[in-house]
Amino acid sequence: MNIGTIIASQSTPNPFEFIFVISEDLAIKSVEYGTFVQVMEDNNVILGVVENLVHSSKYFSSADIVHGSSISLETKKIFPSTTWEYRLAEVKVLGMISRIFKRSTQPVSPGNNVMLADADILTKFLGFSPNGINLGILRQMNINVQPSLDRLVQKHLAVLSISGGGKSYATSVILEEILGRTQKSGRPATILFDVHGEFKDLSTLKDNPDFKNCEIEIIPAEDIQLSVTNLSSSHFAKLIPSITRPQIRELTKAISVKKKNSEIITIPTLIETLSGFEMNQLVQDALIGWLSGLQSTRLFGHHEIPDLELSLKAGKLIIFDFSRMISLWYKQIIVYYVLDRLFNLRRERLIPPVVCFLEEAHQFAPEDKTPASKDIIETIAREGRKFLCSLVLISQRPVNLSTTALSQCNSQLILKIVNPNDLAYISKTSEGITSETLKLISSLGVGEGLLMGNSVNYPIFVQIRKRISNSIYNEVSLEEESKKYEKMYHNNESSVNSKLLNKIK
Ligand SMILES: Nc1ncnc2c1ncn2[C@@H]1O[C@H](COP(=O)(O)OP(=O)(O)O)[C@@H](O)[C@H]1O
Ligand SMILES: [Mg+2]
């Protein structure tokens, strides 16, 4: 579709930019900020992107004329002002495609026609793959946004937005895409730390014939048991930040005694062994106190439940459901243990390549605190890609998320963000984000996002596709829930009695 004609201005066209005039109404509607366009120049296609639009009107640019006619508010009806209106689109040249894609070194010619970019050319230029992760539609262009799995997640992905911006929804879409992959196209294992219990509905995928090969296991956090046998004294040092060097020494000794004698290692048996050691009473009391504190979490035991090495399979998703667990400390301990185990299992190639999705990532790798889980998240962010252990960090508070972890996320899916501090932080941690793009992030609608970084050759706006899995979980409405509540306990007088009855039952 021909959408306009290139004009000559004082400094354009040049090899980097050109300006074109859009006159037709239809063309005006189909060109906006970020639209990809192309121009034929000497049998080569020059690809560009609209970086600014100016609406020009000779009639309304003269203050005298506007003032003179302002007696009537119906100016537009009386004067044919619209026939003098047009739009100017400023285009940044992205490159030239002959047989390969290369940098453009010559300006395009004034008078040349400008067209909307061809779908095939654009798909190739952006680097999408037929086997890729279908996130949705490229805004305006009706092209599937389909970066390859490698490019999207191997070097880690950050999914960021305000609360309610669509992070969990987009995460479900990515998980659906990974779960729908065939053995032939390569299926990693996936794990998800589901902080609010929003992802249970992914299990409805099993009823869909396209997903018959995938497996989904939901593990309530309260059923998890962390094996003390897998813990060294350095693990304990992470779990007990105030532990001292002499205490670590004694603990190391106790663990090696137990291992040498092939004895069952649990926290109570470690305490028993430590009680028999000769050591400073204060050191001993404090150490036993710390360990008793860990034991009281009821998270630790001899066996690992679930057995991570056996449970993690290619094409399988394990969801750790934290929805009934209140203590953040407990959750951080579980995330630490699981990620540390997975990273080590992966280093020894004992499990398939794995992608770890972490909701509320700022709670587990905060910038200003050092919970047990922070270090392993930063380690995987730095080294995980070598061992094919990838992270998807999901957060509504990027400012509070570890800079080390966030800056190692080579791909970013940014949904609506309005907080200026978060926006400034994102522009600091993500290369190649322009101030215009930053402005657009705050005006994104629900389900719209900016995909940038390693996953695409150029930042693009994407409309996230509809989910395949049925949504059992829906955002609870205050009005609806209040109505339901009153219906259940239909009037105030009987409500106390009904509640009491329910309690007795
Ligand atoms: N791409 C989308 N298409 C349709 N609805 C969406 C989309 N993204 C989000 N929503 C809806 O917007 C609401 C908030 O999305 P959610 O993913 O829970 O946000 P967040 O996790 O960022 O807090 C939900 O009701 C969800 O169904
Ligand atoms: Mg969410």
C-alpha cells in the first residue's frame, strides 16, 4: 500500500533519515509512531521506522487568519481548511535489504513512494523464527511477534509493568508456547514460583489436544521438603546470615562426621551431634539456637520433596504454589534451595535445560537487602546461560529489583509502567531505549507491551495474544465479592449465627 511521498527538506533525505508527506485519509490512519515502512531504491528495499508525526495545516498556522475567523466556532465548516492539511512522517532508516540486510549508506530519493513494510521482509529483519514463541501481534502490522526461544529467554527475560499491567497474563502466554513445543523443536523443562496462586488454570491445557504431550505439576509450598542432606555449611551460612566463622567450622565438622558415618542428616540429628562437641558454650548455644529456628519453619527434612532431579523433565512445568504461604522468609528459603539445586543439577547435566519463572522477583532479589535467595538469582543471571539455566524475572517494582539481576536480563518485555523512577531505572538498565519509547510505555493499554533487547533486532510494540488456557482465576471484583458475601450471610442479624454455625461445622 502506497502511503506517501518523500519530500526534500533542508537536511533530509540523508542516509539515516527521511521525511514523507501523507495525504490520503486511509494512509493517515494506518501510520503511527513505530510503524515500519519501506521504499524501493535502485532495486533495493530501504526499511525504516516512523519516529515522529507532525500534523500540518497551512490554514491554522497563521495566527492572523485564525484570529480573524474566530468569531465563528464553525471555522472548519465555513473554510475548506481540511484540504490544506496533511501529515509529515519522520522516518529513521534501519537499513537496506538486497540479498542480505546491511546498513544504508545512501539517501533515498525525494519523490519516491513510501509503502507499509512487507510482512516477510519485516519478519526477517526483526529476527522472528517459524518455531518461535508466539507472543501476539506486532502493533498495526498484523505480523506474529515470534522470537525464537533462544533469543527470548536463554540470556534471561525481564517482564515488567505496574500491578495489573498484564505480567501474569503474558507469562501464561509464554508458558503456553513453551509447553506446546514438540520434542523436535526442543522442549526445556520449566518451573514457576507462583506467589499468588494465579497459574493453576494452566493445568486446563491438558484437555487441549495440542498440549497432549505436556505435563504440569502443581506443588503447594506447604508440601515441599528441603533435604538437609543436600546442604553444606555454606548453605547454612546463607540461611543464617548472622552465623560466625567458628560456628561454620563446627557445623562443617558435624556434617562431615555424619556423612562419614552414613548417618541420616536432619536438623535435629545435626543439633544432637553438635551438642556432643567440645566448644565454647556461647558458640554452641547460639548455633543450636539458629538451627532450632530453621527447624521451626518445618521446611527441612531428610528427603527432598519433590525430588527435583526426578521431577524435572523436558516439556514439563512444575508450579510451586505459594498462595497459602504467608511468611516471605519461608518463600525466600524455598526459592533459594530450589534454584541452587537446579543450577547445580544443570551444571552436572543431570536435568534438562530449564527456564525458571519468578513472579514478584523483587521480593527474592531485592536491591537493598540480602535474603538467602538473592545471591543464587544473581549467580544464575550472570552464569546461567552457559549451563542453559535461564531466568524470567517478573516484577512490578523494577527499582527494587537487584540491578545485577535485572541488567543481566538481555530481553525485556515491558508492559505499562507509569512510575517515573521505574521508567528512569529501566532506561538505565536497558540499552537502546529512546526517550520517545519511554514516554509511550506509560500510555500502553492492558495487554500491550514493548519487546526489546536480545529477542528482537529492533524494539517493537506487541499486542499480547489471547490465552489458550481457560481462566479459572479471575481478578476478584470488590463489588461482586461483597454481593456474594452478603448473599451467603443474607442479613446482619443472622450473619453472626451463620458464621458461628460454619465454624462449628
Ligand atoms: N493480553 C491480554 N489480553 C486480555 N486481557 C489481559 C491481557 N493482559 C492482561 N489482561 C487482563 O488484565 C488483568 C491484569 O492482568 P495480570 O496479568 O493479572 O496483571 P499483573 O500480573 O501485571 O498484575 C487481568 O484481568 C487479565 O485478564
Ligand atoms: Mg501478576
